[in-house]
Amino acid sequence: MNDKSWHVLEYPKILNRLAEHTSFSLGHELALKLRPSSREDVVALRQQETSEARGLLDLKPDLSLGGVSNLRPLLKKARLQSTLTASELLDVRDTLLSARSLRRSIAPLHERYPILASRAEEIDPYSRLPKEIGQAINDRAEVVDQASEALKRIRQQVGEVHDELLDRLERIVSSPINAHYLQEKIVTERHGRYVIPLKADFKGRIPGVVHDQSSSGATLFIEPLATLDLNNQWRQLHVEEEREVERILKQLTARVAQEEEPLARTLRALASLDLAFAKARYSLAIRGVEPQLMPFAEGEGAARQAGLNAQHPGSTIRLTEARHPLLPDSEVVPRTFTSAMISSSWSSPAPTPAGRRSVSRWSACWP
């Protein structure tokens, strides 16, 4: 298709309409990259794919790519050994689970929907990543205690030291001896350390380290010396916990990197299926029907086989109650006609569903 035809037929607008029916970014990209083909076998395959998708959506109306994400940036990040976050790893898990569910729904229907089933069979069903990620990270994107024995042990120690620390601080603020020195009988936190609010006038009455003061300067937030060791121990355990969480995330990131190729293949299959379903939904939206692709006029086939780029010798286009797909029904009158076309820039049917009612050549849908 030359540039003039491209713009006269408003093909980019059609692709934008089609892309609106996709479910995730990779399918959207494929929709915008579609170009008409001059090969009749390719056109026939694309039309069959759209018809299969319409039939499959009729059979399974709830079928969708829900939960699928574009993992390509994450695959690149993993390949460069940049640690994926817990949330990003959940995107990997959810995408693989959705892909696996889609494969289970489509692959067994090979006899009825061979093209879509072949696409679905390209999805990797054997990856252990979803299970490994699910065992380490919960749905709130938190690394769970069961992710490793070390993490479980550290968090248990964190809890024990935390309870002992708070218990000791509560005894300090509840002591009648200290009541007169305190602004309030509470335990609070400053800069990751547990402290108590001491009246500035009584600085030194409760030995400790000053970590902050109120805006008025009347209150000092001190860490009593009696709890200094416990506070240090509690903070050190938190550092160990963070290191172990980081180690677990790095380990899972390495697993993603190991499976980059099957993951990339799965993404390509998902994008292809997304485009097929988008074509089906767009076809339904415009009440389109599959065009009947007739044999080329006598003599044309031989010229094509010889590789000649001669003028099209003439093909019949038969339209029945056809409408321009970009115009609303209320603004156009359906047209029915038959005509012969002679054009040196002839292009065969395009990849998405045609017309409103009945056409024999896709190009006729763009009057």
C-alpha cells in the first residue's frame, strides 16, 4: 500500500480503533504495526484467525488476558542482574498464571480453532516460577517468613527482642519515680529507635541518649541507657532481615533471568492471542463479516507466479450493504454494488475483519 492509499483509506485510524480492543501493551503494539499483505495465503490465514477468535469468544465469553503484564522491561532488568522488587515478581507470577490458564482453555480446542490453539501451545506450561514466587511473596507484595529458614529465624528473634524492649520501656514510663520527669507516659519512635518524652527541664534525670526534641524545645526524646543494648540488638536484627529479604529477591530475580527465553516466547504468544481477540471484538463492534476471498482473475495468477509487478488485470468486488467502518450507522447509508478494479497499486485484503454485512474483497471496505 502506497502512502497516498494509506492516508486516503484512513488506515491509521482503523488500527487505532483496533488497538483500543487489546488488553495489554504488547497486543496494542502489534495492532498498530499491522500492515496489509499482498499474499493471499497470509490474508486468508489472518481472516481465519479472526473468525476463530469470534467463535471462541462466543463459546467462552469470559475468556480474557486479565492479569497479564508486559514483562519485557522486567526480563531486561533481570538479565542485567538488577534485583526485581516483590511487586515486580508478582507481575511475573500473575502473568504466567494467566498465560497458563489461557493455554488450558484454548489448546485442547485444536480441532475447532487450530490457529488459536497453535498460538496457545507456544505458552510455556512447565515453569516453576509461579510456585516459587508464590511461596516467597504474598499478595500484598511482602516476603513471607516461610521464604527461608533464616528469614523465619530472624523475624522470630525480632519479635522476641521487640517485646522485651517495649516491656522494659513501659516499666520505665510507668515507674512512679519517673512520673514527674516525663511529658507523657508513652513510648514512641524517633529515627528507628524507641524513645520516651522527657521534660527538657529534667534532662539527665533519666540517663539516656537524646534523639530528638519537640518544636517548642520543651520535650526531649531520649533513649534510656537501660534499653540501649536491646535497641541496638533490635536494629541489628532488622538489618539482617533486610539483607535476607534482598538475598531472596536476588535469588528469584536470577530464576527469572534463567527463564528469559521461555518467558519471552510466552509473551509473544500472549500478544498474538491478544491481537486475535481484539480483531474479534472489533469485528463484533462493527458487525463485520469475514470477506469471501475469490480466486484472482484469469492470467493474474500466472503473472504473480512469474514475479511480475504488472497492473492488476481486473478483479470483481461485490459489496452488500457495506458501510465505512469509521462512520456511525446513523450517519451513513449502506451501499450495495459490484465493480471491477484496475490499479497498479493493488493490495490484497488487510488483516482485520471486514465491512458491515458482506464483501468479497477487503479493500472494498475502505471506499
